[in-house]
Amino acid sequence: MNKLPQFFALSTLVCVALMASSSALDGDGWDTSDADWKANAKSFKLKHSAHERWGFVLPAERWHSADKAIELPGGLTFETEISGTNKIEIDANADGDCEVTVRGTGFVTLRSKNSDGDLVKYSVRLRNTGAKKFEWTTGSSMKGNVAGQTLHVFDQDGNGKYSDWGVDAVAVGKNKGASLLSKVVLMNGKLYNFDVTEDGTEVAVAPFVGETGTLNAVGDFESKGKLTSAVFQDGDTSFCLANFRKGVEIPVGTYRFVSGRVEKGSASVSIRSGSMQKFAVLAGGETSVEWGADVSGEFSFQQKDDKVTVQSNFKFFGSAGEEYYDFHPRGKGPKILIADAERGREIKEARFPES
């Protein structure tokens, strides 16, 4: 592997939000392992919210085949038919007829009744991935408000459930970057224990009691772009820290970096953990994450006589070992210069698209 000093990084994401109401926890679908805090918790109702103009950044959204049907738990199946190379027809109300057509990319809200006779809404985003191939992912959230903060819970893995800890996602306030679904959330600068029912229609919160320390992921991040998402996780606890320039108090633990994004104008790049180490957050202490520039590139090449063939399997790593990928617009990855070391002159210049 050869290494090459490089360029900048880019990204955006969301964090967490809820809706006001104050009922005792007596509904079904709650996690019963934390009965102590739930005895004094307040519950809040959430409703389906479609996002045709998708602006969120999810930490690990998943895409699924839509070639034959879109299937959700509870026997909800929405048949699909592909016609031509880039057109898909969808039975969006599960009545046996495909009445919605999407060409290339698109958005549709699915509606059907579950086994209890309740109306279920679920919005999806669709994309054409090749000749007669389509994929779908979530296009909606369960949304509410509490203490003046908007809360979104996302079915990130597309299984129709909203209570998969560390798998689904949650976003708070005006932030568009989401953390993984977490049993502790940060709202208005305060920590709360958090739970959500499987169908996503109700959440419960109570003030968090426990040891905390400060994690600062922004102060020592170096880039020509703006860090708009930085998700860290310790078990069932996760936070998006991109908006906290001075750090923020979170429960003690050992946190790993999950995902992020850097943006500069219309350009962006995503970030994943790569070889980044974990970060210990100790009671009363402060931990800073030093990452970002300088970025180096790893690639392979072949040389025969005066001809150098560079493979397009480039990987770009930051100073803490984090990996930068999915550059937008494509082709705006770091510039590659190949030089003759003996003669000291440039031989070739290239710029590879990153995926």
C-alpha cells in the first residue's frame, strides 16, 4: 500500500426530538428492563410524518430490494411490478392493484390495516439501481414534541419496528443528523432516560441520574469543511455530537465512532470508523477527539517500464484513522499526482470518484 497526503473532509446528520403529553406508562410494547426510572416517567404521543424532501442524515440507513414487494411486519405486504428498465409500479394501499408509478427515483406513502384493524402508514424512498432493479429505504419518521423540542424516531433497518436499540435512529430539535436509537437522549442540554414502543406511537422520558463526563468531538476536528454529523455509541447509548463545539456531558462509558459527514457548500463526504480507537468518558473528566486533517490515501498500482497503472480502489484516512468515503459530487475526491522521483517532474494527474 502507498500513502499520499490529501485534501479535506465533509458531512451532516440529526440528533433527537419528542411531543408533549403527560400520561403514566401503562401501554404495551415498553421495554420492562428499566422499571425504576419508568415509575416516574412521562409518556408522549408520536405520529407518522412523511418526508418527501428528505433532509436527514441517518447513521446507518439500509436499502432493501423492491423488485417483487415491500414487506413489513404484521403481514403487511405491498406488491410491486417492474416494467421497462427504470419504472416500478407499487400497490401502495395493499388492495391488489398497483396504482403508483415511480421512474428512476421517487417517494410513496404506503397505507394498510394491520392485524388489529389499525391503519398503518409508512413512507419509503425508492431508487433504480440498474436494469429492472429497485431498492427502498425509509422515507418517514414517528414525530412529536416535548419541552419545545421536536423528536423524530426512524425505522432505520426497514423492519417496520421503531424500538431496535442501536439499530434504529433518533433525531432531536432542529438538527438533521440522527444518532442511533439510544436509551439516553439529550434534549435542551439535559439528559433523559428514553424508551419507545415497537410501533413508534409513544415514547417515555425521565431525567437521567448517573455519572457523566464530557466528550468533545468538534473542538479538535480539522477540516476545510464543516462537521455536520458525528455519531458516537456505547452499547445502547448513542449521541450525535456535531453541534457541540465545547463538548457535552454524556453518561460515562467507552464510546466508539459510528459515522459522520463533512460538508462544504454543495460538496460532502461521509465518514466511518476505519481504524479509529474507542474513547473513554470518565466521571467528571473531559475527553477530546483529535481527528480530521491531514488525510492520507491508500491505493495499489502496477508499474511496467515507464507505464504506471493506478487502481481505483482508493481509501482515504484521517489523522485518527477514520475513513472518508462517498464523495459528492463524484469525481471530487483528492487529486492524485504521479511524479518521476528521479527526474523530479510530474508524469500524470488523476482524480478518482469515491463510492
